[in-house]
Amino acid sequence: MCGIVGYVGINPKSNQVLLDGLKSLEYRGYDSAGMASIVNGEVRVIKTRGKVANLEKKIQDLQVPSSVLGIAHTRWATHGIPNQSNAHPHHHGKVTLVHNGIIENYGELKEVLLKQGYVFESETDTEIAAAYIDYVYAKGLDKLATLQEANRAFRGSFAFGIIFSDEQDTLYAMRRNSPLIVAVGENENYIASDVPAILKYTKQYILLDQDEIAVLRKDEIQVYTLDLDAVDYEVKTATMDASAIAKDGYEHFMLKEIHEEPRVVRETMFSYVQDDIDQLVASLPDLSKYQQIHIVSCGSAMYAGMIAKSLIESAARVRVDVEIASEYRYKDPIYDVNTLVLVVSQSGETADSLAALLLAKQQGVDTMAIVNVVGSSIAREAKYVAYTHAGVEIAVATTKAYCTQVALLSLVALNLTYVHGKVSKAQANEIIKEIQQLPDMLQHMIDDVQYVKAAKIISRHNNVFFIGRGLDYALCMEGSLKLKEISYIHSEAYAAGELKHGTISLIEKGTPVVAICTEERLYEKTISNIKEVKARGANVILVVREDLQVAQDYYDYKISIPKVNRLIQGIVGVVPLQLLSYQVANLRGCEIDQPRNLAKSVTVE
């Protein structure tokens, strides 16, 4: 969840590098920020509550000089409230470090350290980690052996950037279950939680594997396994550039990323199919043997999975269960020989999703990952991998990454439908022709401003409901999540037929209800449910397929969406919901790109 960055080099430019890196990683957490660097032969720690801008101002006000060695951190609070004391870096003895993750046995370790005379100032597990590494180092071990012993003592997840005060030209790093890269420069090297943090300085990077330890000096990088065997690492080249993390004239990253959806959906879908179904079948794993699929994910990715369930079960007649990863990892799933566990994650580092995948692997079940980041932990662990091409997404609330997930899952649904003999080659190729028009349809929806009046109504309320049936219910879940994430309006999504089982008691005069109606076979049933809320005074915002006729007295505002094949209806339908949420949040003056209490990449349990 947190973002860390580190620098070691021949030139004293730590302040610039670290602050640039933190600004690029701020989507991972923005409760507090801090930096440690070598100043006049000593480790100097500067910390602030709030965003990176506060840290930058404090560094300027204190006239902290730049250094050849430094580490920095932007925090999403797990242990301890967001304040300066709990902010990273943490320091004990000769050890100063920043940390992304959770040390689960910090309480046990703290008891050991208290008996050794250590005194703690914060509520964090990270301070315990710093003190424990110092405790082990004080035994007389060298630094690699110290980190090896500490690693084996820690339970949980961590990505550490570490400075030892008696080695002021060297940066150490270590990871388990939390992402960390080592970046390669010219007479300087870096560590970071993610590639965007270092793009301004280099595109060359190394992916640290589980429990690996890295030693960085200005002109040298060494990587070791936990057994301290040297690793022959591979240097990769990032394909994105610094412009990917710029707003390019848009007011918010979220708005920019919505406008990028036609391009990234085109790039994702066309990387698997351009001409005919045979090309799609060849580009994806052989899915013909699977009669049961578990789609396991979190948040918006899970709602993308709900759309896939509706498509696959109705078209391919393959059973699909959609599971919340944080629950799935602790249950005893029922598998058979024809089960596929399909994990969906934008970052490829989502802790619960990764754990769920590993659970399936331990049971000998085939796994497949749909991720956006090449070489991510989930991608490396899965038997099969299919990549989306959303590019970097900075806004915490996902938009374009979600669309590419739904796009790729729609292709998986088409693949399954074909290989299970439910459509002919000619029928499949007709669907592919329609898929080729999808980017233009998305652009049309983005350019349309039907949502503006509805946004003004919703922005004045604190409770909103979304209702729909079938595929539309899955869209309701995502639309409701998007609204509550960025506008702080309490929003709930319900299957429209469930209203009479309790929910309708919450409808009163003026309550906004977003009703989605794109499922032709369920159209009349949904209209009946719309009438029920309208009769109780609801303000109905109707999102309806353009060919479905609805009497004007059933709604207050209407947003029309084009009729497309059901396999891609979910992608077209979500765009006005994203724009509606964005406009509501903007009208309410909310922090759209960095909503309170949220972070982009959930790498802790």
C-alpha cells in the first residue's frame, strides 16, 4: 500500500530524486511522508503528516542539503494513526529504514526488544522491524547475515529500504510479498515500489524476487537469495515514459484515464484478436477442458469478474463462481480436475489475490492471471497469464484498467463459447467485427454529456441507490463503488428484484436511484422495479439501451447507451457511470485522484 523509494549515487541529489519518486508513488498512500539521508556524516530524518507536498515544504524550510544516499516513504496507515510519530522512516541504533507491508509477529518481537532495553516512540510494526535489525546487527554479524536472520524472524509482508549509519555509501533492500524494484542508472542506482517512481531518471530495472536481498552502491548492484547465494539478475527495460504519469492538461488523472479508454481497450483487445476467432483461440491458453471456473479478485476487479460470470455462464454454459479473494484464501474451496482459478488484478501484487492463487496452486489446480503489470508477482506465480494493456493508472479509483479487464474477460467468454461449441466460426467472426467498433463507441460515450444534469441532482444528496438485473446488476456494483470512492456519498447497489425484500424502505421523496436497463430479456421486469421506486418519490436516473423504449414518466433523467452484442455491453455501459461519479465528486469539491483512506495497490492483507 505504501510507496518507498531510495537513491545512492555519485552526485548529491537525493532530495530531488526522492521527492520526485514519492510524488509518482503518492497514489499508494498519502497519510504521511518522510525522508532520511546522510547529512554531515549522520543520518537525518525528516517526517510530516499529510501529503508529499508537506514534506517538500519542510525540507525547503529547514534547508536540508541533498545527499548521495537517501530513502523516502509515503504512507497508507496500517499500524498507528496518521501522524508524524508514526510516519516513516524509522530509526534505531545504526539502522534506518522505510517499509511497505505488515510484520504480523511484531508483538512477539517487541517483547524480545523491550527486554533488551529498546524504547519505542511510535505505534508501528515498522519501528519494531528497524529495532530488530539493529538488535541482530549488534550481535556482530555482517550486514547480509543480519538481514538474513531478520528476514527469517519476520512473519508477514515487507519491502524494505535500509541505511546502516556505519556504511554511508550503500543502500540495502529486501522484500517478501510486497513489490520492490531495483533501478539501474549511470553512476547511481535506485529502489522503488513501482516503475513510475524512477522513469524520470532511468528505464532500466530489476525485479526482486521473494526473500531476495539487494545491495546497491553508486556503481554496483548485487542481489542475493535468502541463503546468500549471488543472483544472476536480469535487467529489464520499462516501456512507459514519464508522460504516462503527467495529467496532459486534464484537471484530474481520473478524467485523463477515462479519456484513454478507447485507446487502451483497442490495444488490449487487438493484441488478442484482429481478424477471426482462430486468432483469438491461438492467443489465449487452451480453455476447452475447463467445466468450472473460480474468478477470484478484489474490488472493481471482482465486479469485472461478475460481468464475466454472467457472460460465460449464459453463452458458454460453463459454471463460474466469483469469489472475494480475502475470503477465498481462508476457505476450503471445492475443486475438481476441470477447475480453473482465474485471478484478476490490475497491479498483479494484490495480497489477497496472490494468496488465493497460491492456495489453488498448492491444491494442484490450474491457475490463470489477468494482470496489467508484466512480471508482477501474480503473473509469475500463475500457470497462464493474459495481460491487459491499460498502461500506468495514477488515479486511485480505477477506470481504464477496469475497462481493459472487462474487455479481456469478454474475449475469454467468447473463446470459451467457441471452444465449447456454442457458436459457429461464422457467428464468432461476426461478434469480432462488432468488437472492432468498440473503441469508437467508447469515444462516443465519453464525448456525450448526458450525465451532467443527473450529476447535479446526485451531488446534493448523501444516499444513492443503484438497481439492475443480470449483467446490469454487476454494472451497478461497479457504478456504486466508483461513486462512493470519490464523492463520499453513501451508495448501495441492489439486484432490482430484491428491493421489496427490505431495501425499498429506504426510498423516500427525492432519493436518487440510478437504474440500469440494458438486458433485453429482463427489460420488463426492471421497468416494474423502476415504477416501484418512482411511486415512492425517487429521482430516477435511467441508464438504458437506446433501442429500449421507456415511458418518460418512469424516470427523471435518461442516459442512452448504444445497442451492442451482450459480450461487450458491460464495457459500453460503465463509461457513463464513471463520468457521472467523476462529475458528482467534482461538484462536491472532493479530492478525486486521492480519495481519503484509500490507496491504489493493496499489497497488505
